[in-house]
Amino acid sequence: MKKINILLLILSLVIWLVSCEENVVKIKPNEGALVPYLDGGWVSVWNDEFDGDALDETKWNYELGAGGWGNQELQYYTKNNATVSDGLLTIHAKKEENLYTSSRLTTKYKGDFKYGRVQVRAKLPSGRGTWPAIWMMPTESKYGTWPRSGEIDIMEHVGYDMNRIHANIHTRKYNHMDGTSMGHSQVIDNVAETFHIYEMIWEPDSIQILVDGLPLGIGLFKYNAAFSQDVPYHEAWPFDEHFFLILNIAVGDTWGGAQGVNEDIFPQTMEVDYVRVYQKDYHYYDGFSPDKAENLRVSTQLANSIWWNPTYDDFGVSYYEIYVNNEFYKTSNLNQTMLNDLTNGTYEIKVRAVDFTGKKGEFSDPITFTKQ
């Protein structure tokens, strides 16, 4: 009888697990997705194949005007310099009498993303003075004005250094104004003659840049709490909020125009075949709870800060729960947090990871923390 009861219990458990699996279905891709799925659990959530005869303003905004755009740029952005035909978006940079014109398009409030995979197939302009870019800015700037809330440059190219593709990130701790910018670059053949796929894979603690499926240079930006102990995590890595896409050609400025502008090269164009955005289908593919959070320690460089080893999960950690004296205190999106809100005293701190499906890992071993 005992064996029968055990067998019935096992059978009931199997039936329950199967029924749970059957209730989890794949996320449906967005309507109009030409390539709905990519290997690795990626599903299309937004795309534009530019199949019409005009820019789809349900997906894109025009940013208009001049004023230098923060970099002493020369162009005036208009609506007229962006056209859609024959399956391509074309941004035109022109010399018109005493004025350079171009277009700058964004997806703000129409395509805002937190983590994901972006693919843009494009052919770039050429010539001294051009500066095309595929990049992202924060939708709400939660952490403050540039560079505090971050910037992600998927592709940049300056025409005086043909075929060298750049990828950069900018944060409060790492930015070119302070000489601490983080970037990768590599020569890619014939960027103005042929189309290439410029790609970003953005996870909670990393951003990988690829061209035609291969890493650009080292190709990886990654948050490392050990190397950023001197600041709260968002000053080094503010990429845990929603960002939107930008496509543009700038003319001149402090970088693209560092060797002047060749007036004889205009007009120039950037042609874009498609823009596709994917995100992971966590609920369908995630199979395991996160590992136990390990090695909590108090920062030696920043008062009232603790950090720990990044926790492994098969489809990524969404956030960490912080417990103080066995009571929930707050969450942190990365493996570092500030404890400034505690009153002065000594506390027991524990942490556990939570994945994107809500599965929770084991609590870390506790540490003793003294609020200063």
C-alpha cells in the first residue's frame, strides 16, 4: 500500500508538471514581423521593414532644428530629408546654399525597450564631415541628465576614417567628456558600398555589439561591481531603464568634423533596409531558479554600499531582493546596493536573486553590516 501511494504521488506530480507546461505558450510576435523568432528564445516585439512609400509615424518621430545638438553640429534637421521607397528608409544629408540639412528619427514613446536584441541593416554615407549613427537614449532619464542616465551607441562612423565602425556607451562614471569613455572599434569592409547588419544584444548586466553576426572588436560592455565600487551601480551602469532608438546623419561637429567638412561630397545618404527588435520569451524557455547569491561583502571604496558576485540563471536575473534582519528591505537591479536609508547601527544582510519568471534563488549567507 505504501508503494502504491508513492507511485500515485509521483504520477500526480508528473501530471501537474505536464499541465503547467501546456499552459505556458510562446509569446506571439508583433504583427508584421518578417522574421518572428531568433534562436535563443528571442521573439520579435517591434520592427519596420520600410515597405511603404512614407515614414510610418506610428513608429517614428522627427526631431527638427539646429543648434549644434550638444556637439557643435552643423546640420539642420528637417522632415524632408527622410524618404521611404523600394523597401528602404533613406536619410539624406545635403549642402543647400549656406546650410547643411539632414534628418534625425527616433522611436521615443513609440518603441521604448528595456533589454533586448536590436538589428539594423544599413549602408552608410562616406566622406569627410559625415557622422551617421544608430544609437539609443533613455526614455525618462530616471538618473538625471546626460550622461547620468546613459547612452548606447550601437554604430557610429566618421567619414574621415572610412570603414572604422565604433560602438560606445556613456555613463556618469564612463564618458568621453571626462576621458573615461568605454568603446570598441573595428574596420569593416565597404560600409558605404554594401549593407551590413549592426546589432546589439542587451542583457541586464551586459551589452554586446556585433556586425554581421560577429563581435565588433572585443564587442562586450559589462557591469563589474568589483571595478565600480566607488559609485552606486547606476552611475556606472544606468542601463536598467527603457531606451529608444535614434537614426541620423550629423554633419561636422567635434568628432565627425574634427578634420573639417568636404563640401564637395554632398549629397550623402544612409540607407536602412530594416530595424528589428527582439526580446526574450522568459516564461516559455526559462527552466531553472537562479543560483544562490554568493560572497556578499561591504564596499571598501563607498560608504554604506554592499556588493556580491553576479548570480547565474539560465535566462538571466531580473533583480535581487535585499533583506535586513530577515525582513524585506528593497530590491536592486544589479549586484550592488546602497543602504543609506538605515539608521546608524549594525544589521544582518541577506540577498537572493529573482529571475524574469519570478523564480527565486536561495538566500545568500548573511553578513554583518554597520551603517555609518
